[in-house]
Amino acid sequence: MPLIGPFALAFALLLAFYSVLANVIGARRRLSALVVSGRHALWAMSAMITVAIVVLWSSLLHSDFTLHYVASYSSLTLPPIYKFTALWGGQQGSLLLWTWLLSVFSSIVAWQNRRRNPEITPYALAVLAVLAIFFLGMLNFVTRPFDLVARVPGDGQDLNPLLQNYWMAIHPPSLYTGYVSASVPFAFGAAALITGKLDDSWIRTTRRWAIFSWFFLTLGNLFGARWAYEVLGWGGYWAWDPVENAAFMPWLVMTAYLHSVMIQERKDMLKVWNLALIGLAFELTLFGTFLTRSGVISSVHSFTQSGLGPYFLTFLAIVASAYTALLVGRLKMLRTPAEFESYLSREAAFLFNNLVLVGIAFAVFWGTIFPVISEAVRGVKITVGPPFFDKVNGPLALLLIFLMGVGPLIAWRRSTARNLLRTFAAPLLIGLGTGLCVALAGLHQWYVLTAFSLAAFVLGTILAEFRHGVTARRHLVGESSARAMVNLVAKNNRRYGGYVIHLGVVLAFVGIVASSFFRLEVKRSVRQGDSIDVGPYELVYLGTRSSMDPHVESLQARIEVMRDGRPLAVMLPAKLFYARQQQPATVVALRSTPLHDLYVVFAGVDEATGQATFQVFLTPLVFWLWAGGLIMALGTVIVMWPNVRERAAIAAVVRAGDEAALEAQMAPGGE
Amino acid sequence: MPPASSSRRFRAPGALLLFALALGGAYYARAAVKPSVDSVAEGLTCQCGCGLTVANCNHPQCEFSVPVRDQIEKMIAQGRSREQIIEAFRVKYGEKILSAPTTSGFNLLAWITPFGVIAIGGALLVMVFSRWTSGQPSLPARLDEQNFDAALRRRLDDEVRKDA
């Protein structure tokens, strides 16, 4: 059965080539039958890649060690769930997953647009097929998932223990979904540039795709941070590692894009900027993949280093050059009369927000590649770690949070001082009051004071917006507060979903600041019955329990958590040892509350003294980082929720704009 | 009398200066306090391969970070400052042990480039804004704010009623 895999991938590559040619020639010569066949080829390509991925999954689940990939990343004793996730535990499998997602998204786009946007869709599909050609080329010729072993081993080498964790089951697919779906707005942007159809139809067509991509990039980053928190056992969740940065940069640029397209949709401005941003966001996803694969920069997350770096870098250079050339070539057509009246306007706030977001993305990029630059220029290897990123990005984050409070409430076009005072008086008071309370509570670090004050200010602006909306509905329509709130969000889901996302960002920000500044750490070796005091808790070491199965050996410690002399819980941190990989791993015990997380790492028992060593962290408010992330996800779902009014409006615009083009397209052949 | 008036004139700035000196003194008094092991360890990268700082190394029995932390503790006890301790480790292991680039020579580029780029971006944005705003007719004698608000409110009311 594994033999089907290579044939499916080879056939998929041919279909991808055909799809590019058919779409481009069909669109240029107005041969709609050819365009249709190009679309069908894309669907067939998707089917072939699906066959390939099913074959690899099946081989993993059946421990078919004739395949090099299966022998390298799984074992007989690996639990079935991790045999399934081993698909993205190695280089070839994760590239196959990437390619499969790309093909599925391309197929959905082809289906969604089979009767819409006839001028640009064939070119967008051709761009997506070109991307597929690159990845299929890698899978067919450079990093083949279906290579056979010379001698079939009795057992596989097993999956890296750090990847045998449930967060690893969902973190990479979420991130890949975010990365790959960014290629849809990119493809439509490129198609708009190729065809010269530069109105905002490409933005409207791909708006949900862009939000979908952002949603999964958010979740991908969040799940990755949670994985680091639970698995790496250092009490933190973000170390500014190059691979973390690689996932963060597209998120930042995509966030900037989602804000600036609002200006184009509303005022027909910033066309060049939006096209540049979506190009950059997509190129950063490729850059991230390059970083993960190439090993050019050392990273704790690079589980799949290989010689793919030069291929990715070349492809990235080609994509970036071609896209930039297209953009420059269309500059004249993209110029529109700008309508801008005042710095005290939402347009200005959004543009400064864009500057800060892209600025942070640049700072992260710069810090990530600086070791390479240093080595090239001075021949000295240096490290650019958390202190650099914290110092550079810390102040920028404050500015961003401030703009997040100002942007949504300030008027479009122009605000007066009186307007501003009326809108921002209450949130400002809330912010200042919070700052004062924080200072009185004894927290005097300037960053913490500013961060908490700004967070409260933004919360104030969000609450004010909800309060105004609910009050208006209650007075005008006579609804109850709860009903008014539901209807307010349902009828203006883009706007209020956006506020929910902002709420999530603020909560996550508070969690990040508090957990970064006030984490308490205690490391102690104790005998059975001894206790460790951490903040308000007393941790009593009750002893250990060991267990063993063919896959993993475990030594689990039992800790009783007491507070004010009362037992609260028993925590079970453990030390694991994976037999096949001969590697240890840590199981962190976690007791999470909205106030703080109690986090216990068991380092092991000294056989000579009988003492067990524990590392305990008490991290305040970190709960809100995860809660904020999930609220951001909820807000994004609200934003993406189908809105009947909006759909009707888009359909009307698309109908009006495309009827003529559709007729012209269909005239020679027709579907 | 002139002397009295001049002393009054300098009273407020003098008080401000004293306040600033007190603040500065407090800052330096704080800075002079012994550094903590973590504050020094945060400035050093663990060489065990964990990719984290010595303060955050996730191997409780790490062969690099554990002895380094012990050394830091001893050096603090000897009265050495954070900078002196970090410099001692830089001399011993080379620049790769520092968790952030130094702020001199070529490494200064690492620190100033991001802010420089943002400053240039900001300046460009302001230039573009100025170009957009110049020659832009201000809104047709924009209804004075109260009338505008009233008109807007009427429209909003209509829309909300329609929605409901």
C-alpha cells in the first residue's frame, strides 16, 4: 500500500502544473472550458494529495516500518494518538500536511468562486497551484515521505518525547492552518495585481480567509506557548526562540493587515499598503518554515532540521521578488485620491497601529536574524535572547495597547477636543484610578504601573462601547439588557466581535506582564514528610510511586498542597523515561486559579540521600493569558459569523461588478 | 527687597531639583543593592542546549546552569556587581554566553535599528499625512457639533429601529 503514496504525489505534481497552465491560458484567451478544467485539475490534485496523506497515516497507525519515515518517528509501543500525530513529528510528514492543507484550501476557494470573480479567480488558483508545485516538488524529489528502508527494523525509533503531548496534537496543525490559509488572500492579492482589477473585491472575497488565518495563527501561537509551559518545565511559556518568533511575525503583520483593510473598505485608501502587507504576511510564513527547517539559527523547537533551507530561501526570494515587481508595476493604477483630514481620526490611529505592529514584527525579525548577521560580519557568534526582545518590544507593546484603546472610539475623518474628552473621560479615569491602586498596592515598577493603567483604560473604552450600544437599544427598542446585548453583537458582529478580541488581548497582556514581573521561584531538596513554603502554600512531600510499561518508565511524586493548615489538593509531578529514545521528560503538576498558578517540577530523587528535588513556581495572573487567548478566539468566531445583511451587500456588489465579466467569460464556451 | 525676591524666585525650581536629586538618589541606592542571582542569570545563556537563559534553564540538574548559578552566588557574596559578574563570564566563554547583544560597537546596531526603522516609518507617515491634509478642503463648513450630533443621532435611531 505505501507504494501508492509516491504515485499519488507524482500525479498531484503533474495536475498542479496542468492547473497553472489551464487557468492562465484559459483566462488570457477567454477559454472558459480550459479554466474549468484547470479548476477540476486542482480538485484532482487535492484528491491525490489526500490519498498520499491517508497512506502515510495508515502506515503510521499500522507501524509499517518498511517506510523510513514510519521507522524514524514512531514505534510499536507508541500510543495510537501519537502515531497519528507523528505525521507532523518529522520533516517529510509535516511538509505533506502543509501541502495537503494547501490543496484543501485551494479546492474550497475554487468551489466558492466557481461563479464569482471570474476575472481574478483563475489567476488566484494558478498562484495557489504554483505554491503547490513547490511543495509537491519538495515531496517528490527532495524530502520524500515514502522512501523505503534498506533493512526493515523490528521496531521504530519512536517519536521525540517532547512531542508526545496533547498540545503537540493540536499546536502544529493550528499553526499550519494559519500559515497555509494566509496563502489564499495572498493569491488573490497577486491575482488582483496580475489582472489589474485592483478595486477592493479581492479583499472582500478573502476577508473571511484572512480572519480565518489570523484565528488559527492566534490559536497556534497560544497552543505552542501552552505546550512550552506544560512540557518544557521552566515555568515560562515564551522564550523568544527563533521558531516562536517565526510564528509570531506573520500574526503581527496579519493583525496590521486586518486593521488597515478596514480603511480601504471604507475609504478606498491604502491599496498599496494592504497589498504589501498581505504579501509580507505570506512571505513571513515561508520564512518561518525556512527557519524551522534550515537549522540556520539554533532553536529548541527545530525537531526537523534538514537541508531544505536553500530551497525555501530560493523560493522565498522568487516569490518576494515577483510579488514586489508586480506591485511596483501597478503603482500608478493603485494611486487613489486620499481622504485624510486630521491626526485626531480613526484613520490616523489605525495607521499608527499599523506602524507599531509592523515595527514590532521588524524588531522580532531583526533580533532573530542578528546572530547570523553578526557571524557574517564579525565572525562572532552571539545570542539574542529574551532580554533583548523584552527591552525592545516592551515599550512598543505599551504603545500598541494605548492605540488599541483609542482606535475604535475615535471618530472617522476628524474628532474635536470636545468629542475626545466626552468619549475618553471615563476610560481615562478608570486607567488613572487603576494606576493609583496598583501604586498603593506597592507595585512601583514603571512598566507595571503603565501597563496596568493602560489595560484598565482599554477595558474602560470597551465597556463604554458596549454600554452605549446596549443603552441605545434599550431606549429605542425597549429590549432587556441581556437581549439588547445579544442583538447588539449579532447585528454588528464585525464591530463587537472586534471589541471581544480586544478584550482578550488586554487580558492576555495583563497575564503576560504580571507573570513576567512577579513570578516566584523556589528550588528545594526535601525528605519524605518535609514541606516547602511557596507564597501562601505549604507543599508536603508524601513520597514517590513508580510505574513501568514497555513504552515509558515513570517516577511520580506525591505532593500535598496545604493553605492555612488545610489540605487543598494532591499534586502529582513526574519524571518520565522513554525506553526507545533513551530520553527523559518532565510531567509538570499544575494548579491553576485566576489569581495564580502553582507549578511543580519534580527533578528526581537522590538515591544516596533519599532527598527529592522540586522546583516550584508561583506565577500570578498567568491564567488570564490563556483565558485572554480563548476570548480572542471567541471574538474571531463572532467576527466570522455569517451576517445576513453583510452577505446580501457583498452579493449585490459582486453581482453588479461581475455580471458583465461573467457574461464575457462564459460566452465562448461556458461550463 | 531684591535678595528676598530672588530667593523666592528660586524656591520652586530648588524644590524641584531637590526632588529630582532625591529620586535619583533613591534610584542609585536601589541600584547599589546587591544583585539577585536571577537578575544576573537572566543575562547569561545556558550552554546545555536548552536554548534558555541560565535563570530559566529547564534542566533542574543541568551541568551548566547549576554550577554557573553557584558561581554567581559566590561572586555576589564577594560584592561584585551584575555587570562585573557578566563580564567575567563573557571573558571566560565568549560573547555567545550573553543573552543579549552588548550595547557597543557593531552590536549597537541590534539595539538601534528597530527604533530607527520605526522612527523613519513614523516620519514617513507624518510626511504622507501632511501631503494628504494639505490641499484637502475641510469638510463643508461641517455642521456645528451639536447639529451634527443631532443629525447623526436621528440617523442612528432610524437604523437601530430598522434593525430591531
